[in-house]
Amino acid sequence: MKIKKAIVLGAGFGKRMHPITKKIPKPLVTINNITLLENSIKFLTSIGIKHIVVNAHFRHKQISHFIKKKNFSSKIDLVIEKEKILNTGGGILNASKIFKKQNFFVVNPDTLWRKGYKNEFRKLDKNYKKNKKPIMLLVSKSKSYDKSFKGDFNLNSNNEISRQKNNKFIFTGAQIINRSVFKHKKIKPFSMNIVWNDLIKNKRLIGIKSKQKFFHINNYKIYKKLYKKKL
């Protein structure tokens, strides 16, 4: 693995997870006796990531306390969005300041990252180095445990990502980028979709297909079902 940096997105309100997230932030929700945040950090550490930045907003003191208590082997920095939540795009732009011009992974802890993803993350790393383009890990809708997902993207034979009316692939929550994708954007609330749409327009966004069954904690109903499974 050439890339040794990563961001874990932890700033959301987790409203679709009520009532459980009324008292705790979503990254600290537990499944299989481990929090979503710890699962993501341990997975990233297992593939060689040395420096992880976690962004936080809602109940950020709980996340800060959790990270300090765990004493992870990777270096963990917490970036707190104090005044207002910056959404996905603004959050990544703000959290990535510490990485300067270096490349980094971004992962959503709502996805249950498991050992089967290790080779796929290595493929992301290898393809990013080869093509010098932002890259995503996508999965076919047919592999999603949650059948409510309508699809986010399509993928052509050249691994270029597009968006149409009928999209066959779901974004797993893993990507590799660097700060150049944000061009002249300022640190304020904006969606990562704005960045992706611009990259797609210029044929600068590529992807690879995941072969893993996709387990994503999208809402409380799905959480309750997955909580009972041994994954």
C-alpha cells in the first residue's frame, strides 16, 4: 500500500438511526461487539494506514473520549466541526488540511468493513497510482443487503464512472482522492456530490467493482436486522 493516510467520516447527526442516536453519535453505535468507528479504524490499520483523521460534530466529546480511551496503534487526529456541520464535501476539505498535498483514503464508517475488502482496497491503491485519477469502490445493487438503495453510479468498460437515470452500482463509502479535487472551494457546507459531478463531467472519476456482500447501516431498521447476524 502506497497510501498511508485516511479520513473516517464521523460528523453526521445519524437521524435515520433514532432512537439509538439520540444519546450517542452514530460512529459509536455497536455491532458485533465493536463500534462502527473502531471497526473502520482497525480495518484501515490492518491494510497499513498509519495516520487517520476522524471528523466530528454531533456529540463530538463522546468521540474524542472514545479515541483517547482506545489508544489505537495508528496515529488518530480528531477534527471537530464546532460551529456547524460541513456536510461531506466541506468536511473532507476541512479534515484533509493536515494531509496537505498527500493522497488519502476516505471511508464511511456506516459500511461494515471486513477482511474481504483488503484486496479491494489494495486494488484501489494500485489503480490510483497507475491512472492518477480519483477512484471509488462501487458495488452492484444485487450485492446489497439493504434493497432500498436505488443506485448511485454506472461504470463503463474503461472503469469510468457516470450517472444516468438508471444506476446499477452503489457507492460503498470508500474512495481515494487528494485536495486537488476541490480546486478553489472554500471550507463551508457542501456535498461531495458537487465534486463528483465535476469529475464525471471531465472524465476524471474512475471506479472498481467490489465482490463483497454490501452491509451498510443505513437506518435503524437495517441496524436491528444486522445486529442479529454474525458477519
